Amino acid sequence: SQTIHQWPATLVQPVGSPLSLECTVEGTSNPNLYWYRQAAGRGLQLLFYSVGIGQISSEVPQNLSASRPQDRQFILSSKKLLLSDSGFYLCAWSVALGVSGANVLTFGAGSRLTVL
Amino acid sequence: GENVEQHPSTLSVQEGDSAVIKCTYSDSASNYFPWYKQELGKGPQLIIDIRSNVGEKKDQRIAVTLNKTAKHFSLHITETQPEDSAVYFCAASEDYGQNFVFGPGTRLSVLP
């Protein structure tokens, strides 16, 4: 069966420091991968999605970047964190396009980032 | 692009009563509509979904209805229990598409 791992679960970082959140998926090949952000009491905002290694699409301009160095690995980064980057970050995956039932989205447990 | 609205934003019900959450969407090309439950401090979990070729789907105490003409779909929870308390999100996407648009969420509280 497929599983998704996301870490760290909790992170407290000072303003201006770098960020790296990592996500890996097991039990599937060539998944679509996503990073969402959830501000306190708010909905889910899509930040990045990837349909393959090295292929990253950004949905909103921001202080963050994403990379997919391996098929089942998705990394969210920042060179210098801002206060407004605080939030709950969720990685998710779905089956690749063109497959029936492709768009069932499965989320990781989330990473709570607090920028002080 | 797609826009999903969700109501109410908060909902309190007595244990054993029913709860209904409604969503509307704008893009007629959307044909897949999942519902997610998010407990405090956790990632959202898929609880039920429906595709546009079906008008209603039921799984034990949970059901979802879809009206494609009116572009709205609803989540129905019967015989609510305290463990149903959570934030519920609806979403819409096109089949084979990778872009899911989520509603803003509904915080459901089931009072004992």
C-alpha cells in the first residue's frame, strides 16, 4: 500500500533563517506531488505541484521554492523565512495523469512552521 | 478558474442529530468532488467522494449528494458522534486533472 511521510512535524525558526521540509511517498511510481499551506483557521492553499522529476509548477508568488530531486521526493525550501511564512504545510500525492481515478488526493500528516 | 464556496463556516449539533455541509462550484468542467475531514493537528483525510456520473453516494453514516445542473454538492452526516467533530473541506477538480480547489472549510462541533 502507499504511504506518505512528511518531516519535520514541528519547526520553530527565526526570521531570515532557511527552511527545508521534506516529503516522500512509498508504494507508487511517478506520483503527482503537491505542497499546500494552511494558515491558522483557514483553508488549503496550493503552493506547488509536480508531475515528474524536476517539473515544478508554482501557483502563487512567494518566498518559497520547491524541488523534486527524485521520483518520490518533494522538498519545500526557503532561503530566508518571513513571519508570514508561518503555517501548517501539507504534502500530498495523487496517481499520475491519464489513469482512471487519477485525482484522489492523499495528504501527509503536516508540518507546523512557526517563524519568530 | 474554479471557485468553491462552502457553508456554514461553523456548525454545532447535538450528538445523534444530523449535520449538513453545502458547497457550490463555478466551473462546469469539474467532475470530481471529494470531502476531507481534518482533525486538530493532522492532515486532511478523504472520507467520501463523488464523480459527476453519480447523483448520490453513501458510506454508513456519511452521504454526499451532487446536483450538476445547480453546481452544488453536500455532505450529510447522520447520527453524529463526538468523534465527528473536526474541520471538513469540500473540493472540486476535473477528472485526470491535477488542480484541486478546496472550499474554506466547516468546523463541526458535536455536543454530547
